[in-house]
Amino acid sequence: RPGCEKIIRYAFEYARSVGRKKVTCFSKDNIMKQVDGLFHQVYNEIGEEYPDIEKEHWIVDIGAAKVADTPEKFDVIVMQNLYGDIISDVAAQIAGSVGLAGSSNIGADFAMFEAIHGSAPDIAGQDKANPSGLI
């Protein structure tokens, strides 16, 4: 529960700090009733503390389809790590290429930034790696 609270609260605080109007939650609580059910429940509870921000929930598979189809309909999306890893790759590809996207891991005291595609050792030294995801 504390991990759910932390990431969900961060999503709402981030949305508020950058002027976003909606936080969407993705889960698979129709099947994964305990873990995803808890995540959705905590999202609903914390969401009540942010009456100025619109809230919506999607089952992750239809949510992924909506991201692929109409990404402009989303402001901030909060989900568990596994789903986030998959959806961020889908969103990066929609934007042009997984190779162009960056990633961040943000903690209370430190943050780490990296390209989401990894270091691409298979093309090292071939003068074809695109460093855009690191910039």
C-alpha cells in the first residue's frame, strides 16, 4: 500500500504542478483483484483529495489501445511498473521511435535518467546509434 500511495500521490501532485487537468489510472483489477484492486482503490481514495483534477480509470489493455489510438486524450497516466514499461514503449513508438524516448526514475532525494531502449550494444561502434533518448 505505501508504494501505491507514493506513486499515485506523485502523479496527482505532478499533474497539479504542471497544470494538467486529468490523471488516468490503468490497472487490470478485473482479473488481478488483489494487487491491481488495491492500486485502483488507493487511486480512488487519493483522487478524492484532488477535486480540481479529473479522474478516470481504464483496464490496462483497452487503455493501451486508447493510448495507441488517441494519445492526445491523456494528460497524466499512473500505473504499476510492468504496465508502465509496456505503455511507455508503445507511446514512444507512436511518437516516432523507442530510440528517441528517455526515461526517469524519480525519488525523494535522487533521480536517474536513461534511454528507454538501453545501451544498444549490438550496434556499438557501427556509427548508427541515435543518442536522442539520452539528451
